[in-house]
Amino acid sequence: MATKTFATWAVDLKLSSIPASVRQAATRSLYNYIGCTIGGSNHNTVTKAHAALSPLFGPATSTLYGTGGKRTDAQHAALLNGIASHVHDYDDTHLGTIIHPTGPVASAILAYAELKGSYTGPEILCALLAGIEAACKLGLAVWPEHYDIGWHITSTTGSIGAAVAVGKLMKLNAEQMAHAIGIASVQVVGLREMFGSDTKSFHPGRAAQSGLLAAMLAERDYTSSTTALEANRGWANVVAGGGKPELEQYLDELGKKWEIEANAFKPFPCGIVCHPAIDAAIQLHHKLKEEGVEVDDIEKVAMRVHPLVIELTSKRKPKDGLEGKFSVFHGVAVGLLYGKAGPAQYADEVVQDAAVIALRDRVDAASDRTLAADETYVEVHRRGGENMKKHIQHAVGSMEIPMSDEQLTEKFVDQAAMVLGRRKAEEASSLAWKIDEADDVVSVLQKL
């Protein structure tokens, strides 16, 4: 009875029973989410969605972060903040499933919190944890077949995670929570075919919106199957792509093994499989600079990468920033050229820059199944000089080399400053770090 077990666990979860390390991981995830959402708030993808949907907006209850206090109805705030959180591909990643778990869940609960009034930081954190654990455990149960056939696992699990989280804030009983899970389970959204387009970031936004809708229906005793996850024609079996879902295994781990502790944060705003190569390129940039080697002296760049890099990020000629996020060639080129690969290096004008294109065209990648997912070998071939090599065993941002709180703060401020300016970005960062302890989270949210 997987659905009822998930529901009962979420309803019974208390923050006092959660280890301090897990609470800290949740705080970092929420902080990173807020920075990414502010940083993405003025992206063309978000502004187009806002303009298109504004005729449908209802009462302005919930904040759109990074917009100077603009608000809209809770469902559209969940959608638009969810899009903004993911549009730069800079959000968190659960490494066991490559789910970006916080976007759908946080976008839903924060929009709902403003709709309903006052919640404390601990209440928000407990709901966030319930939703993230549900989404990631479900993802593990159907991984990798579900992803391999083309589903975007962030959003297909995210609507359920969002429903669980909002239901937790609502204080639904176990039966209502099971119905919320069932209502969310039919709202499966997200195809990998959409990667590189506006619609990729629509996925987590829509998942947030769908989860919010599911919980609000369940609160009014709207019913669904209470075996929605495990039934022969239920969510897990339908989306598993011919694989055998392992729901029971991951149900047994609830509250024992916390998936949020396997949640990593991106140092670069692009597909995470690119990160080892970009890390290597940035380190090689500094080495080239030390030795006075010019970019024009680079004859070619050869790298060996995990097969997923080729499968997911092999766009040879990206036409804009969104496509650039799925080009390992672009990531390596800007890493070598600029010694960085932040949001500014994925702007449309950089992707289209002649110098970037010229170097990008000299970068090549070969698939190597012997490599780990966060490992790479990169070799820069110089004209008339000795080649330079770099082996990355674990990329920065991995579990082995995690981003520190200081690095997360720098990431937050750098991307938020592009929207708010430096001073306001630093103020937002300070507020976001303390949100887990706030007596009134809503008053904090309305300052973002």
C-alpha cells in the first residue's frame, strides 16, 4: 500500500524527529532555490510566460521573487516561480536520479503560504522535506527506465512532491493526503525532448502548480484512487518504461535514509553532466594564463567523458543560451576563454560570439564508459608547444567536493545581482539564509 504509506509518513513527520544534518541540507536547498528564482526572474522565458498568462491572473496573493514586489494568484505564482527557478539550469540536483527537487516543491508551498497567511520557518522546512523526500524516493523507484524512455523526471515526480508538501502545510489527514497524491499522480508532465527550449523550465513550474491544485482539491475531500502509486495501472507501473518499480524498497527507507542529503548544488548553470569538463577547462584556463598561452595557440581540445555527456549535452552549434546549456562544447569553450561559466557566459550574445564559436568548433568529445559520471579527461593541444592535460575525478559541486555555504552565498549574490543590483542581492541573501528560523515566513517572502 505504497500510496497510503507515503501519505501516513508525511502526515506524521515532525521536524523534531529530523536530524540536524538533514535540516541543514533543507535550509541550503531552500536558500539555493530562492537565489536561482530571483536570478531567473527576468529571463525572456519567464517574461514571455508572464505576458501570455496575465489575462488569466486571479487575486494577487503571492510574490513573484525578484520582481520588486509584484504578486499574482497562488497557482500562477507557483508556475512562474517554478519556471524562474529552473530557467538557468542552476538549481539543485539529487544525484541519484538527476531530479531537481526543490523547484516544484518550494514554488508550491511558498505560494500557498502567502495565500493562507502566516507560517513559521520550521513549518515550511518540514513541509519542504516531506515533499522532496517523496519526489526523490519515487524517482529512485522508477530510475533509470523512466528517464531513459524520455520523461523529465524532475516534473513527473515533482507534482507529487509538491502535493505532499502543500498537504503537509494544510495539515491534511492521511486519507486526504493519499487523495492528494493520487490527484497529483495523474498530472504527469515533462519530456526530455523539450531540453534546450522554453518548455524545459515550464516543467517544474507546471509540476508546482499541479501539486498545489491537487492538495487544494484533496482538502475539500475530492477523491482519487488510494492505490494511485502502486496499482497495476497506477503511476509507477505506467511511467516505469517497462522496468519493475521498486516502491517497497524506498518506502522502507523513509525517515531512515534522507535523500536531501544527496542533493547537490550546481556551480555552473547548465546540465550537470557537463560540470567535470567545465571544471577542467576553468583550471586549464588559469594554467594557460600563467604560461602566457593565447587562445589562438590552441589547435584543438580533446576530452573523454561519460556517455551521458554525449547523450544529453552534445549540441554542436547551439543557437542561443538555452541550447548552450546542453552543449558541453560551449561550456568548455567559455571555461577556457573566460575562466568562468556563470549565467553571463550562457547569455545569447556569448553563445553567438565569433570568438566563442571559433574555439567551440575546436572542441571534441569522445564517450568513455569506463569513466564515472563526474569524471573527465581534457587535453589542450597547443601549436608548437606541449599539450596540457587535466583529469577531474570529482567535479566541484559533487558529493565529494560539495559547495560550501560561502560558495553558495557567492553564487546567490552573483546571479541575484544581475536582477536586483549588488546591494539588494546581498540583502536578499541575508534574508534567505534565515528563512528556516523565521517566525513569519510570509513577511520575509514579501521582501524578495
